[in-house]
Amino acid sequence: MTVDGKTTTRNFTPVDFTSREDKLHLFRQRALADAVLIGHTSLKRDNVRLGVPLELQKARRKRGQTPAPIRVIVSDKGKIDNRLKIFQSNISPIVIFSTRRMPRKYQQTLAEKAVLHLSNGEHVDLAVLLYTLLDNYKIHTIACEGGPTLFRSLLERGLVDQLNLTIAPSMFGGASAPTLTGLSKEFLPASVDCALIDMHVVGEECFLTYQIKRQRRRRN
């Protein structure tokens, strides 16, 4: 995020404001996980494949992992374009969690490229998602790469163990640009306490790792 806490611009457009080292840091974190999780909005905006470089694939094999983490997409409405880059590569299986609000034509096209888990209701239950990944795919470690709305939803449910945060030397300003926890003006249901477990500086960027300790209900 920027120095003033923004993760993108008010238009949610792709913004390349971090260094090559930050991108390598992202790949390294991704490569440690059994699965990588992303929300549909972020996937559509950044149009990423969610792969890992060859040297990190080799390191995963040495650890007894698959060459690349399973790729998991979350979308309440399910209107996911099957022409996105993620569907043009077969580096690892793709699993989509959505609801029965997903139009049938999307179900038909996406089922050719991914495994679909469609639930009843308006929104995907993130706790059920995690249990499904554990039970069906033996996923124990998940790297969530955004966006802010998904991250906030995970925080609200107490489903985040660790936060890896890069602070970049830029400021965007403006109330319409999302922060780490999105655009909501509401407080989180409970304050989230974090413990700083690692910090290092490379160039003009600061790389922080926090352990999520506990949530504390606020007094009104």
C-alpha cells in the first residue's frame, strides 16, 4: 500500500507503484502456500495468471509440494470472463467458489476450465470455502492476494493468521481510493490486534510481516 494507506486509485485501475523487489516478494509468499486466493474484482483488474517462477517451482518440488499452488477465485455473482489470462494456462488447477446466482452460460463455459463450487445464498461463505479446500483438496496454507473487500471479509470472520504488507513511497490521497480494508466507512466488527514479527527495508520500501493476535470487541 502507499504511505497514506491506499492499495489502488479511486478507479480501481492497475497501478504499478511498487518495485521489482516487491513483486519478487509476492512470488516468494505465493510459492509457500498450497493455494492462492483472489477475489473476482482484483482478478479482472490485474488479469494475472497467479503462477510462480521456475526457480520457485523447483523449490516447491523439493518441499514435496506441487509445482504451483492451486488457484482459487471467489465471486458472489460468478460473471467471470473465461478469456482472462488465468484460464489460458494450466500451471495448476483452478477452483471457483460462487453462488447459484452465477448465470447458466457462465457455469457452462467456466466448468470447462475450473472446478465450480456453487452455494445457495447471496454471498460465498468464506469459512465453508476454507473447510472445503481443506477437506477436498488437502489445502493447509492459503495466500490471499486481495482485493481489499475480500481481505476485509476474511478479517471480519477472524480467518486471517498473518499479514504481509509492503509500504511503498507514494501517496494517492482521496476518500474514494480503497485502503487495506476497502472503501467501507464502517469500523470492523472488532479491533484486530497485530504483532510485528518481521520488518526489513529494501531501497525505499518497507516490508512488514504481522501475526494476527486476536480481535477485541469495541465498547459503544
